[in-house]
Amino acid sequence: MARELTVGIGGLGAIGLKIARSLDNGLIPGLRLGAVSARDHDKARRNLAGLTAMPNITTLAGLSETCDVIVECAPAAVFSDIADAAVAAGRIFIPASVGALLPRMDLVDKAGETGARIIVPTGALIGLDAVRAAAEGEVESVTLKTRKPPNGLKGAPHLVENAISVDGLTEPKLVFEGTARAGAIGFPANVNVAAALSLAGIGPDRTTLQIWADPGVDRNMHTITVEADSARFTMSIENIPSEENPKTGKITALSMLATLRRLTAPLVSGT
């Protein structure tokens, strides 16, 4: 029987707590919750009070000292604190803040030296297996159109820096159009999906992104359109926002769990 892997979770928001509770309940065979990191240790203990076994509470970098798999679901501002330590220690690193990975592609080269693996989850998107397959051939274009309730976009750096208001909208408003790389910088809490899509396909500088603030929707909506020599396809998904954080879809945490399950599952379906 394969060795049990220990999981360290960086961040205990909506995603981190969901993962912690699922691991504690034994829902993923072969994986065990080993440690968590949070800014407020006392609050973390209260949030984890219902667990069967209380994990070690440590620093962001400290997760990699004892755990085999490091799951990052913290604010993008502390991404490097978790990622650098995980890659240096040769761990399996699964980031939720995929947009923060784009300017840190040096981590991929470092992982090749240390034996670490960086596994990007699909997150709140759809069909990355088809995009990966198409990218083995010739891809002409990949476009992502995102529609979100205006409140889910408020405070994004791109809106603030360009004095773009999403208050009181009565019809959809295009607030960004450009590359996935630029979108990840301008909307770090909103479009990790664009970064994940670009890494699965033709890269962040060739992937086109549109972001709409739409008062007529109550879900985060993403539509991918791909033109390739092997296929032409369009895929759409409507995600229910998390109650804890409207900028994050409920399916994001479930995607992280599915990614973890693939690490030890005897059968894996999908590219």
C-alpha cells in the first residue's frame, strides 16, 4: 500500500476550511491533514474545533517542513511565502492563487531542480482537459469571457487605478479586455481561472480575457472559446458564489479536493 501523504493548508478561508474538514473526515483515502497556517492562531483553533484531530498550526513557510503536499489558498500577497518554501523542499504544491504564479514562473525551473511538482487545479473553470489536448496541436486562439455580479469585482486594482465604478449598474459593463497576464494583475482575487486556462493552453500573453460587471447575474459565469486545428469548441459554466467570499465560487474548493484525490486514486479519469 502506498505511503500516506500529509497535507498542509496555507489559509483557512472558505476554501481552506472546506479542505481541512474533508481531510479530517477521511473523505480522501491516502491523504491526512498534517498542518495549517493562519495569521490568527487562536481564530484558527476555534474554526478547527470540531475536527477529530487538531493539526499543527504553523507559519506559511513552516508547512513545508513537515507536509508532503502544500495547498495554497491564502491571499495572493503571501503566495511567495508558501510557494518558495514548498518548491525548495521538493513538495507537491497546489496553488489556488494561480494568477500569482504567472510572474513567478521561475518556480517551475526551481521545481525541476528540487523534484517538486506544481499542480494547477481547474478551479472554477471547465474543460481544461480539452484545452490541454488541443494545445498538443496548433491553437489559433483561446478566449475567456467572464461575467460577475458587480459586488464581486469591487476593489479590484484595475478598477481602482482606472477609476472604473461598478456601482448602480443597470446593464452589463465591460470593465476589462486584454491578455490573461494583464487580467491576473488587475483582478488578482477574481480571475485565477484566466491564469489556469492560459497555463493549460497557449500561455498568458496569447490568451484573451474579457471581464464584465453584470447586474443581471447572481452567479460567476465563464465562457471559453477555442479555435484549434483539432477542434473548435465553446464551453460555459455558471458558478454559485461562496457565502463566505462572493469573489470565489463554491466549486473552487471542490476542484481543489478533486485535485488532491487524483494524487492517490487508483483510477484517474480525464487528461
